[in-house]
Amino acid sequence: MQLEIEVKDILSNSTRFYSIDKERILLGRSSDNEISISNKYISDSHASVFFKNEKLYVRDENSSNGTEIYSNYRWNSVSEKGVEVKLPVQVKLAEAVVVTVQSGESQILSLSAVESDVAIMVLDLCGSTNQALNNEQIAFHLKQRLNNIAKPILYSAPITFYKNTGDGFLATFPKTTQAVNTAIKIMKILEKRNKTSKNPPIDVRIGLHKGITYVIDPATEDIHGIDINITFRIEGLTKKAMRRSKASMGEKNRILSSESFYDDYKKASRRKEEIFEFCGLARLKGIKKKVGIYRINWK
């Protein structure tokens, strides 16, 4: 079977595409592999994708930093014995490279069958580009540490979707209250870590919004929608987008939400909504109507 393969290097933010028709595809740093990946965290022979009895498998090839596949809303370790997978599938190598394997065939689904009304969270690591330029090893460590801190909190929320974005993540929750509690808990644990660690601080920004998402990939549960775009815009909001507002949003270690998120939270929560402070109306890129912005006082 012809496989269409996308290889995304998280550290260098580069992507390459392959079209391969072989029973076994080896991925690793060695140039002898079907797919050679120039990344120091990848082993010479890191992982393989292969067919056996007309079934597809992913196997770790005794790599130094491990192989994972994405299923049931989380990344799961793959052993040297291998695991059967269905296309399309996402494979992560050493927390450094994400490989998407698919057959090229697409499905046509009605929007109503794949839409969800959820609380959306976007978290981003501040200053990651400068950190990588100054010390790539430290930058990689900070991303791993953030991942190790945030994941257990997210999965206990619980979440309905999770996707690593390289410098952070996109996640969704059934309820806005769960998203707020999770965001505050992440902030408090990071604050404690920053006070005690000798390494550079892990500073983040979190954006929250309530809206509709659509599944665009049944295997990886990847999602899209205008409300996801809005959440990303809220996370990265600058003072320029709030010219008429005198409220202080802060540049880092902040949680910002949309007005629709706040309205839903106010109806569902027993906690006092005074933790929300109205900042004003923001003009978001690509969004016609201005969006009301609230800052969550998490301390």
C-alpha cells in the first residue's frame, strides 16, 4: 500500500513529506533508513512502520528516547514488540518529531456528526524561540518539563482532546469549570517550580474560549474550527489589539478568556466569578466582531 507520510520536527519547526510503497519503513537518524531524520534526539534506527498479514504495525527499534502513538486522546508508549494501528496514525519520536502516516484516502463526513460544543484551552510557552537560540538543550528541557507537569493535570480534568503544539498544547474540556480549574492548577504548580528550580523559569500564557470544534481526522481526533482560531488569538493577545483598554493583561503567566467562556462559567460555577476581571473589547486577527476579554486572577 502507498503510504503518505508527514514528518514534523518540533525543535526546528520544519516539515517534510514522503510517499512510500514498501512493506517496512524504517525511521531514524541513519541515512540508510527509508526516512532519515536529522535530529540529535533520534536514534540511528528509531522506529519502524510495517505490514504483517495485511495489518499495519508500529514498533520501537530499541531507541534511546522512546516511541509513542496517539490514541484515546493521549500518547501511549510503543515497545519493541510493536503494536497494531489503523490509518491514519500519529507517531511521536523522542518528544522531538511527530510522524503522521495515512493512506491518502479521505472520508466525507457531515459536520453535525463531528462537531462538539466544548471549552477550549490553548497554552503556549513564552520566549521559546529565544531560549532555543541561546541554548537548545535547555529549551528542550523546559518543553519536556512543561509537558510532564501539564499532562497529569489535563488527563485528571478530564479532557476530551489534547494536541501538542511544540511550544505548548491545545486541549478541550466538556465544561468551562474544568478548564478554569485546570488552568489555575497548572499556573500554581509552574509558579512553585519556578521558585525552586535552578533552571530558567517556565513562563506561559493560557487562552480560554467556549465554542464549536469539528473532528477532521477520525484516527488522531484532530480538530479545527473558527473557535479554535479565536482561542489561539486570545492566548497571544497584545496591547495593540486592546488600544482603548486601560486594564493590565500582563505579558506572561496570565490566563485570558473570551466573554462567551465567562458567561458559560458564570452559569455553571459555584465559585465566585470575581476571579474574572473584564479587560475590554479586543480586535482579533481574522475575526470580524470584537471579542470581550477577561483576565482570570489565578493567584
